[in-house]
Amino acid sequence: MSFWNVLQVSLLASAVALLLLFAKWLFREHLTARWHAFLWVLLLARMLLPAGTQVLRNEISLMGAFDVPAAAGIAEAAVANHFSDAPLDAQPVVQAAPGVYQTLHLAPQALPDWLTRLDRILCWGYLAAACALMAYFLFCALRLRLAVRRYAAAPEPLCLQVRELQSRYGWEERVRVRIAPSGGTPYVCGALRPVLVVPAPLAGGIDEMVLLHELAHVHWNDIAAGYVFTAFRCLHWFNPFLWWVFGRISDDSEMACDERVLGLLDPPEHKAYGHVLLSMVQQGFRYRLGTSCIANGGGNIRRRIVRIARHKEISPKARGVGVLLFFLLAVMCLTGPAAVAAHWRGAGVPGDDVEAALRAAERYRPADANEALYLYGKAYTLDNGYYRYIVADDGTRDALKQVFAENRSAGRLPWGFGSTVPDTLLRAVFAPGEAVELTAAQRAEMTVPAAFSVNNVVRRGQEYTATLAYPGTDGQAGPAQRAVHRYPYDRVRAYRQDGRWVVQSLAQGEREAPVDFSPRYGGDALLTYTASDGAFEYQILLSSHAQYEFYSFCPGKGVWQEQQDPLAAQMFGGSGVRLVGGGGLYSGIMRVRPLDGKTVPEGLGVACSTEPLTEDDMPPAPGTGGSGGGGPGSIRWQHSLSAFPVCAMVERDGWYEAQGDSLGFCLQLWEGDPPERFYMRTEWRGRLTDCAFAVTGIGGGV
């Protein structure tokens, strides 16, 4: 728990309370007293939700006025909980694409050490004060309850009067009646075992309207609601505005009770009920936890009498106004703003004024490691050093300043810093497979859908590692001239330095991946699942991806369509740009290794799923290839390793992979957290074996 989150919740609650007060004032003549009281349920619901939590998202949310998603709406990825038992200190984090609001995001940025210590001190102080205040209220309630227990039982006529009133209106709550030796006004004490306390001077002849009011509190559980709001008084002890609001809630509860009583009485009795309230003005009033009292102060009683004088039957129109207003306020108070990059402010588009843009870059702070990795990849994809400058360390910033100065002297594009990705894109799109150089005129006019992907984000302590992949070229490799995709990659780490995010390159190079349904990663995987059936060892290598595209980018001019930054639209293929992962959130391969080191797994059949297999899930016959299907939360596919053309086997370092593996296609359709395990049924030489995959490794390559 963080004290800053507590302040945020209290601030949001105050804003909701202000909105409710304004709505109640605006519709004061159109809402019934019961609706005035019921609207406070929205405040209770808002205080129960953590800061930044919204049930739905829309355009008119009050929460859009508060920058809370970055602080509280971003949680550690849920996938980390799935693998907490793995014997590794790194946990996978699923990268979510901005522009599409998802529940999985990177962890929020760390606080400086001194701020963390201050937060801890404030947090313990807040908890101590809240517990002390709650203990005081409970002590007062317990002391009152013990005092009431010592009061004498009410005379039988009074008890009969109470039971007769309950019977008249069909109320079945058991209420005991006690006589207080001192004066004052009647009140009800206790929520679970209510006791009606009547002062001794009134015991001989109390007006039944007073009894009816107190019994109505019992019937509608107003005392239990009072306990709940008192608990929130303790939690928000530092907020005087909310304390005043809680007093208003108590007053609205009394007015709602008056309205209920008036609904039970005949119209000629309404005036008499007002006189009863007026007679209570001179009585003493003091709020006690766990009680309700017909007298709540002279000023409040006068307002209640005015409302009684204006009372009329509740019309369908009044009910309709209350329902519509409640749902409108619920949408504004409990939902969030329509999410477009919910916690990224956007670094903007740099102009030609390099000095001004660099000052803006030094002020800009990426919201989290997620945005820092995005800006880094964007810089190399567009050859735009402005974005690289934002997430560069001090030494790299000095070098970039020198490059920008040289660009200005030579009349080149101001933000170029030597990235080769745009040229690779141009050759891949306009001269694939040809070793030709594009002319300056061609480069000045040609546009490409520039793109990159962020893969296998892993948290290690306070740092994050990931592999960025850029579009490459297709070719052939090996004696069999197997189709491959060669792509540039950049292994990076993101970390905090002097209160800002810095991204540093660890290794750069070129890798190749087989071309089948889509390009897949080579090298390590984010998650490695392992299983064995006694004849073979199996591995599923799972990788995660977030892919971004900038439409109609012109490398020669350094601009994209209309100079509008699309803020990393998530790409789902169809653009002509080939990326690792092929447009899905995940990609994967399955590979097989014979335990005896020499058996070739030709003819091996495999049926695999993220759910327990059924009798119908059988491996396909040898040579029939593979089939698969996926959907949110589940993957199910069957596969046969054979010499069938679409499933040609490839042997690498003793492991056999199937080119055209349907698992990669299934994973692209799949959504949700990585599964805890895969279930598998194999068929080898007529023998069926069931086994399960478990996570045995967490890596970060691509």
C-alpha cells in the first residue's frame, strides 16, 4: 500500500462528492428524499474501488480529469503470478500495445529511495491514526451498548405499542425496548440486535409517530449504513471535506426516513408529524456511532419540516428522473475515459528548431518502461534522433547533439542519426532480393509502412530487458535452400536513472527465422515449456510481441503521412511488412529431441492443448500435416511430424522442428496470459502417451 494511492482515492472521492452535491442541488426540486440519500451509494462505490479502477470506459467519465491510470491502473502483469514457483528470479511481463487498452501493462516506474522512505513513514502514520480513530468509535459504541444493557426493560403497554406498529406495516424485525433514566429523545441502538431506547419522561405516553420513525430506521437498515460510513470517516480522517459530506449523508438519511414515514401515514397526519419534529428542536442532540435519532439538530429539523410541508405523492416522472440521474452519475463516477494510450502523454513531433525540441525532450518523462521501449524502437525505425534522445543516457545525449549539429551544417535532415532501418525497409519493399542501391530521387519520394516489434519483455529487479526486431529481407539458407527471413534485432535494457527512463543497447545484429505461416523468432524464448513421453523430449518455445507501425513513412523526407504520429497503432498484418511474430501477441514453435540421441521422429503424431485433452483429441495420422485453431484463452491443435511437404522437418543441434508448425498460427489467434501448462497426447509406433508441459525456463531472446 502507498500513501500516495490513499491520497488519490481521497481526492477522487472528494471530486465525486462535489459532483453529487452539485447534481443534488440542481435537481433538488425533482428528486425525492430517498433518491437524494440513495445517490450517496455512488460515493461509497467509488471509495471501495482503488484509484484508477474503472468498471467501463467512455467519453464522459469524470475520471478523465485525473491522471490516475499511470499511478494505480497499471499493475504488474498477471502472468508473473502464474510462474512464481519457477526457480528463476526473472518474471515475464506481457507487453501491451498503446492505442488498445489492455489489462496487462508493465509495472509503474520506481520512486526515488528518499520518496519511498517518506511514503513508508506516511503510510504507517496514516494506518496508526485510522486504527486509533476506529478504536475510539468502537469503544464509544461498546460503552453505549453496555449502558443500554443496564437500562430497565420497558413497561408492557409500550412494548405492545411497538409490536402493534410493526404488525400494522408488516415489519418482522425483533426490537427490544429499554427505558433510559435521563431525558432527551428516543433512539435506536445496534444494527444486528436493535434496541429502542425511550427516555423515562416519555415512557408513559410517547407519540407513535416517533416510534414509527425509529422503527423505519431499523426496517431499512439505516444503522448498518451508518457503521459503514463511519468506517470511511476513519479511513479518510485527514480529509475535512469528506467528514462534512458524511454529516450530509446522515442528514439525508433522516430526510429519507421522514419520506418513508409520510408514505405510511394518511395525508391529514402529515401536519401532525411536522409538529412532532418541531417539538424535538429543544431536545439535545449528539451523534453516537450505531444509533439513529429523530432529532438531528435544530437547523436540520427546520429543513426537514419545510420538505414535509412540500411533500406530495411520488410520481412516475420523479422516479424516472431519479433513475436516469443515478445511471448518468454512475457512468461519470465509476467508469474511466475512453482509452487511447491511457497513461502515455505522447512525446510529440519535433520541428526544425532543434534547440527548442531538445529542451522539450529533456523535460519529457516516459510514463513507464513500456513507453521508453516504444520511443527507442520508434527512433531507429524512423531514423529520428529526437525520440532516441529522450531515452538516452548522458553520454549518448552528448553524441547525439554533435550529430544534430553536423546535420545542420551539412544541410541534412535535422534528426537523422545513422539508423539503417529505413534503407532496409526501402530495399525490402521496392527491391527485394536485389543488391541494388536506390537513387536519391527514389528515396525522396518512396514511402513505406515503417514498423518494429518489441518482444519478450522480462523484468529483472528494477530493470527490464527486451529484444526489438525490425523488418528485414527474405532469402534462402542451407543446402536445402530453405526459405528464411533475415531481420535486424537489438537486445536492450530499460532502467531508471536520475528519475527518468533510459534505454541502453546490449547487443545488435541480424538473425534469421524460417518462413512458413509467418516469421517466427530464432534464439531464446520468453517461456520454455518441457515434457517427455519416454521416447522423446519436447519443448514449446513461446515468445510475446507488441508490434507498431507508422503508415506512409517517407525515409527521404523523414516524415510520415501529414506529420501525424499515429502513436503506435497495433498491427495485425496485411501491410506488406514482415515482422517477427506475424501480427499476433504470441508466437511459438514446438521441437522434439530423441532421448536415445539417434531416432528420427518421422511419423510422430502430437495432439496438444492448453486445456485437458478429451477422448476426441487424437494425434493425426502420419503424413497428414497439421491443423489448429485458437481463440481467447485456449489453444488446441494436432500435428504430425513427417516428410509431408508443408511439414518438412528441420534438424538443429539435435532438435527436430516442423516447418509449417500449426502451433505458431494458433498462438497468433490466442489472447490472454501465457498458460501455466500445455497438455499433450503423442502417438509413436502405435503407442499413445499422455503427458503435460511445465515451465522450465524464462528467457528474453527473440
